[in-house]
Amino acid sequence: MAPLTETLKINTEFMEIPGTALKVSRVAIGTWAIGGWMWGGTDTAESVATIRSALEHGINLVDTAPVYGFGRSEEIVGKAIAEGRLRADVVIATKAGLQWDGGKVSRNASRSRIMQEVEDSLRRLRTDYIDIYQVHWPDPLVEIEETAEVMHELFKQGKIRAVGVSNFSTLQMERFRRVAPLHVLQPPYNLFERGIEADLLPYSRKNDIAILGYGALCRGLLSGRMKPDTVFSGDDLRRSDPKFIEPRFAQYVAAVQKLDRLAQQRFGKRVIHLAVRWMLDQGITTALWGARHPEQLQPVDELIGWSIDASAKAEIDRILQENVVDPIGPEFMAPPSRGAAAYSRK
Ligand code: NAP
């Protein structure tokens, strides 16, 4: 068998994160669903196998967060990496700034919370450094400068190798950058959720900030698996995701069917490949692809060696405009600040 580093080079494109020594694959595995919470449960052995298979498909970046399954996702990522002796081959991205109490989540990006969280994450991940540490959501009750200062301190101590923020606006990033270096932005981005194109994408490019776009498959909508009668069970967030509720669900599913036909006719691919290739061709660093079964990552192998030309991009835009007449963004996912009605899906 070829050594892992050799396999990685063959299967995937890589990009450097400016201002750091990190080189990341252009597709990352996202492990929110692996935590189980808001995704109808999880299976540890299957999850470990999925993370291992990500590496076999050339992925070297694993994104997790303490809140995903309230520690469970980080623990599973830590187990997969430690037991496979893979630490040197993997770039671990995790987050801080959300707290939970009996399953109710709210924002807390205070100094004391982040100092506690970093130690908890290191323990769960079974490592002594985090490659990319991201503030999960801006906290309106804590000055951005306080959050930036503590992130800078962790960076200077070597506990984290890159500083990131997620779900921040350009103005919030500006304030952050007056206090600390900022290497990574993790915003929502996919064919159906393109809000960052107005400002965050050009801002990050201009300032050499890597973009890890989350929700590459729009929570599975862009996989091509969804049918008008697909139903979700348990605490699956798609039961309350406005894109998965009529009348919008039928519009999005119709758009996916047309995008799938376009992918087949123009590129000999399927909609899942088109959606992720499109993201990469828009100039972001990495697409975060959520998976919890090893076979879900099979399509990653078909992303390299082609790109989406201007006329196909125009055709994609036309399909979206004609079919999704009532578009909606990912705002439903935003957790509340402390004291507001907490976000709970038990
Ligand atoms: P996503 O990538 O848009 O979709 C993931 C879901 O798509 C999977 O759980 C699976 O659903 C389905 N899927 C994946 N591969 C498939 C395949 N080959 N065929 C059919 N279905 C497939 O979703 P996401 O998990 O929301 O986003 C990706 C990652 O971004 C997260 O895991 C997390 O790391 C990150 N994220 C960050 C934030 C933030 O605030 N920073 C927010 C959201 C996500 P089923 O298993 O149910 O079929």
C-alpha cells in the first residue's frame, strides 16, 4: 500500500493557509452529524470508519466542535486519529464559544469560557495542539476584542496553530483583526446559500484569509438523494429547516434534479460533484462536506481534473432563479445569546 502522504497528493487539491505552516485539502470532512445531536443519533464505529475513509480519499482536514453532540464528535475524532496513529497526517479544526446546559445551547465567547474549552477540546481530541481554532459564533454579550485577545494568547502559546472565526461579519472581522491575527473564516457557503459573495468572500480574499465554506451539500439537499417525500426522524434539524419544508422543499428538489441533468450532460458527473466543484471554482479554500458513513465520501474521488466554465455557471444560475422562487438562507441555525430563549432540540 502507498504511504498515506503519497495517496493524499494523488486524490486531492491542496491549499496553504496564509500566515501559517498549514496545507489543507480542498475538501474537508465535517463531523457535526457524527456528534449525533440534531442529526438523529450516531454510531461510534461507523463514525470512526468514516473519518479514516476521509483520509483514504485524500482529505487531511477534519472539522469538529465541542457542541457537536456535546463533546461526542470531538471524542470520536480524537479516537479515530489516536488509535490510527494519524495525528501527523491530520489538520484538526475545532471551535469555541458555545455553551450548553441540559441540551440548551447559547453563545459564550468570554475569556474564561474559551480558556476552559481549549483544555476540554485538547483532552477529547487526545492531542496537545489544535491546528485551526475557530470562534464558533460572535457573542453580542462579550466585546470582540476580549475574544480576539484570548485567541491570540493561545496562538502565541502554540496551543493553536491558526486563528479562525465562524459566522462573523466583515465588520466583526475588522475589529478582531485589530487585536489578533486572523487566518481562517468559516462561513456558510453552497450553491443555495451564497450570501458571502457580497462581502465576506472578497474581503477574505483581499486580506489573505482562508475560507472553509460549511454546508457544502446544503445539509444533504445537494447530494441528489432527497425526493419530495423524503422524511426525517428524531431530532434531525431538517425537520425544522425551512428549505426542507413545503412549499420550498419542492422548489429546491426540482432545482437539484435540473442541476443533476446539467452535471450529467455537460461533465458526465452528478449534482453532488457539480455542487462541490462549483464551490471550489468560486475561489474558496476548502469545502466542508458532512459525512457519517464511509461510502458518502466516495464522490470526493471525482472532483479533480475538471472545472466549471462560465457558460455552465450561467446555466446553474438560471436553473436556481427559475426554480427557487422563494429562496431562504441558513439563518435558522443561529444559536441565541445567553439569556435569550435557548436553542434546544431534545
Ligand atoms: P452538508 O455537508 O451540507 O451535508 C451533510 C449531509 O449530507 C450528510 O450528513 C448526509 O446526510 C448527506 N450526505 C453526505 N454525503 C452524501 C452522499 N454521498 N450521498 C447522499 N447524502 C450525502 O452538511 P453539514 O454537516 O451541515 O456541513 C458540513 C460541516 O460544516 C459540518 O459537519 C460542520 O463541520 C460544518 N458546519 C459548521 C457550522 C458553523 O456554524 N461553523 C454550521 C454547520 C456546519 P445523511 O447522513 O442524513 O444522509
